[in-house]
Amino acid sequence: MNFAIIECVNGSFTVRAEGIKTIEAAKTQYHGRCQTLWNAPDVLSAHVAIVNEQLDVVEGYKEYIHHEPSAEA
């Protein structure tokens, strides 16, 4: 089975990675991407998920990331 990492960041959809052959490799990429988005000051909202070939979320790996807009903006 093939896996993909999909995301929607500030309203823009992206297939971040595709053709991932193992769930372990998909999980590693997923966690790295989530960490990056949690630390990105320009991200107001994001969803990241691991999906399979039927676009089903795999093993519940879907995360919602939200930051309040800064008062400086």
C-alpha cells in the first residue's frame, strides 16, 4: 500500500509527499511536518494527515494546528 502526507495550511491544499511505501516512513514524515508547522510563526491554521490510496486517514493520523494572530500584525 502507498501512503501520502496531505495538508491544508492557511487555506492552501498540498500533497506534501506521496508514494511512501511504509507506514513507519509516513509517520516519521508526518511528525516532522507537524513539528515544523507548530513552530512556524506565519501559520494560523493547518491540518496535516496521513492518507492511504483511498484517501482515508490512516490510524487516526490527522492533526489540527492553530495559532492566534499576533497582536503585532
